[in-house]
Amino acid sequence: MELFTNQVLAGIATGAIYACMALAVVMIYQAIDHLNFAQGEMAMFSTFVAWQLMQWGVPYWGAFILTLAFSFVGGIVIERALFKPLAKAPVLTHVAGFIALFAIINSVAGLTWDFTIKQFPSPFGSSPFLGSQLISTHQAGMIGVTLILLLLLFVFFRYTRVGLAMRAAASMPESARLVGINTSWMIALGWGMAAAIGSIAGMLIAPVVFLEPNMMGGVLIYGFAAAVVGGLSSPLGAVVGGFLVGIFENLVGTYIPGVGNELKLPIALALIITVLVVKPNGLFGRAIVKRV
Amino acid sequence: MSTVQDVTAAPVIDAVPKKAMSLGPLASLIILALLVVTPLFVKNFIIFQMTMWLIYAIAVLALNILTGASGQFSLGQSAFYALGAYTSAILMEHGDINYALTLPVAGVICFVAGFLFGLPALRLSGVYLALATFALATAMPQLLKLGVFEHWTGGVQGLVVTKPDAPEILATLGLKVSQDMWLYYFTLAVSILIYILSVNLLKSRSGRAMMAIRDNEIAASAMGVDVSLYKTLAFGVSAGITGIAGGLGAIAVQFVAPDGYTIQLAVALFLGMVVGGVGWLPGSLAGAAFIVFVPNIAESVSKGLSGAVFGVILILIIFLLPHGSRQLAYGAQRLIGKFRKN
């Protein structure tokens, strides 16, 4: 039993990483209706910017806020420059655009900051949390930040004018335009917010996985999986999905014999597919009713 | 997210009429002539690259049948490519079977695998299908490394495949054909065969059924099309062709190893399809050229920034030609049409 609780706790700790990333994935999915394959690379780039600012002597929270601002503006600029002109192109062309963005950001980061791994500081320290060896204060802080973000997003989307306008623009662009919502800028705003949330995820993940241009590869796969399991239309689902995927991955590694680190990923993904076959819209997603 | 959406609002891809899926006879003959003659004048290394180009073209064509014709999306093609490659390699090395005979076996095995994978995939569409196929692609290299199969697959090290010689009958006829050149013409013959079969498939009743599903699933089923059957069939056919491409790839590269078939290969095939033009079979050649040659070009422009150069070229292509090389071909056709009128 103790082994079980320990593994679940460890799973929650890694799950927080996935939950953070999944939140950013859902955010952009709400704004543009696509999965952004370059999301992880954008987060990685933002984290490098934060690291660079700290190297220049900016204190942690100063760098944190500057990075948020940088990512927000960066997200909007990417949307305006790259994806607005493609608005009418087929969906698959968009996906190709994401892949291009991925290649560019990865390569530029690699050239600017090279591929050696770097330490990234944590604002919460790394001592054991409440005397438990399994969760450090950093991981507890990460879970806390994820939950606060979730709450803020919930309030934003439910109670603010801009949040409501964004939802309207995403679900019914035509009608939204007719009531005077600038849908094109709502999409840009969605990109900005997704990039900012991604940068928070990146800065929280970096102390755990270390900073380097390919740090997001594995995390993004799990982030996608978490978002899809939870249901792409639900931020709450994304966070729950993140924790579930983290816990499940740990339990599989512990209890099923012959499953080393190598097979963790395929098995986690197999489970996700099973979930999808049973519930095609994810655990918390709303089914889309189609009008014929 | 809206709770009510019109079915016709956003199909996965634009509807492509079946006439527009292939080239006219004259253009086909010109391209064929170029493909036959060029290797006679270039070095062995370039012949090898052209072989790889044709092999990727087959794989892109397979994806094109799945996405362009039946409207399903796959990021898992590398898994079927790997399966085909390993089938050929194992049959050649452990079973001493002639390389040409391993290809149909690879095709059949991949067809079955694809058909079976298509069954659970029936319940998924769009992003969800993309994630499921993506999972398949990431799982494949790990499965190939498993200790259980190591006797057959060679584990992490992979297998070395012997390169086939040109048949002796050519030498007795006084023709000197190098291994590379023989393999090229062999691949070309297979490619032509697959291309003709694919074009005919799409022109047949089955092809029309797939396209009907792509354009409007509900209307198709109302017309009596067995939606599940044709969707899984499309998966099977696509996987089977990809498997043949994989088998050819193993013979050409003379080597199979798990890390040669990662998700990057699936992404490359996907890019090839988009650049070539979704739903336009001859575009597979252009798309495959993009996969094989553009990374080399990017590398030669700047070593450190090759990824960025590749991305910029890709963005330029999708900005200028959002519908891929098909758009270019249509433009040319219109120009020629005008020219004829004058």
C-alpha cells in the first residue's frame, strides 16, 4: 500500500508538468481550433529568454514578468505574421505551418544558446515538501501554480467581457462578427495567452528536466495526450488529464513486470487510445452535436 | 466550442474531383521519359538519391490515398513503413527469399495491420485520429527494440541487408548495369505499377465510395456506401502501399534499425503530401522531392541554422502555394490552354 501511495504521489508530481502543458494546449485549441505542434518549442524559447535575462542579472520575478510579456507579444506577432495570411488555407496546410515553426524555433534556440543542458532556478526551492521525500517544494509549487492558473482562466472565460468575446469568436465566428466582436484579434489574443501560459509551463518545467532546446519533446507528447484525454474543450479536463496521465505512467512502470522506461510511453499512449475509443470527446469534453 | 455545427462547415480537405487526381497522358509520358533517361547521365550517388526519391514518392502516394481520397488523417505512416522494411529484411536475411518476392509479402502484412488499425480508428476523427496514429508511430521503434523479437529483428542494432545485383541476363546481353542503377529501374517499375493501380483504384467504384465519404459521410451512407468498410479499406490499402515502399527502402539503404523509423519519418511523409498537394497523386513526386532534397539544400545554406532554413522554405511554399504543387500544375495548364487558343 505504501508503495502504491508513493507512486501515486510521484505520479501527481510529474502529472503537474503535463497538466501545465495541457492547459496551454487547450488554451490555443479554444482560440484557433487546432493543436499547435510548435507549442512546446515556443515554451522552450520563452524559458531560454528568462534564463538569459537572469544571466544578465535580472532577479527571478522580474525575469518571470518580462518573459510573460515577451511571450504574450511574441504569440501575437507569430499569429499576425504567419497564420493570419493562412486563415483561408486548408487545415493540413496549417499543420505544415506549425511544423515549420517548430523547426525554425528549435534551430534558432540551438544556435543562440547551444545544446548543452543548463540549470534553471526554482522560486520554490527544492527541499522536501512537508517532510515527504517524493514531492519537493518545487513540485508542490508547480501544482499550486497550475491550479491558480486554472482558476484564473475559469474566471476569465466566464466573467470577463473579453473572455466571453473570445469564446463567442471561437464557437460562432459569423454571429460573433455580427454583434461587433473583432474575431480576428480575438484569435491573436488567444495565441498571445497560449504563448504566455506556455512560458509559465516552460519556466516551471525547466528546473525538473533541465534547460536545452529539445527539453519539450517528451513533455509535449504527454501534454497533448493529457489534453485529449481530458477533452480538448475543457481546461479543467486538461489539468485532470495531466494528473491522470502522470499517475498512470508511474503505476504502469511499477506494477506491470517487464515495462521499463522504454515501454512507458507506448503503454500510456495505448491507454489514451482506449479512453478515446470509449469516450471519443475525452473525459470532460462536450460532445459536438452536428446539424445535418 | 460550439455545441451545434454544420456538417458541411469545414471538411478536412477540399473536395477534389476524381478527374483532377491524375495527370493527362502527354504530361505523364514526358515525366516518365525523364525518369527513365536521367540515370544514364548521372553519378551513382545521385542515382541512389533518385531511388530514395521514388520510394518516398510511393509512401507519400499511399498517404495521399488515405487523406486525399478518404479524408482520414494519419501521422502513423512511419509505423507501416517500418513494418514493411522489417518484413523484407527478415525474409531476405533469415529466409533467403529473393528481394523482389519479399515486397508483396510486406504489402500484404501491412495491409492486414492497417486494416486492423483502421477498426478502432473508425471511432475517431480529426485531432483524435491524429493523436492515435501519432501514438502508433512513437510506439513502433520501441516495439522493434523489444528483447522478445531480438533474434529476428536484431534489436537496437538492426539488420544488414544484402544489396541485390542486376540479373545476369543483362550482362550476357552486353549491358553493364551497376547495382544502384538496377535498383533504380526496379524501383521505377514498382512505382509505375503502384501509380497505375492507385489511379485505377480511385476511378473505380471503391474510389468513388471513399471520396463520397470524404465529402459527406452522412450523404454517402444514405447512398448505400458501407462507411466503416471503405474507411478501414482505405487504411489497409494505404498501409499496404507504405509497406511496399518500406521494403524497397530497406533494400536500397541495405540496413534496417528501429531509430530509422521514428515519428520524424511520419512527419516528413505528411509534409511531402501537403507540399505535393493533398488529393493529387502526381504531386507525390514533387512532395517526395521536397523531403529528399530540401533538407540537403538547407544544410548547404547554413549548417547551424539548417532547421530554420528548412522551416523558412516550407513557410514560403505554403504561403505561395497553399494547395501544393497541384496549384502550380493547374496554373501551367491554364497558360497552355490560353496559348493554344491564340
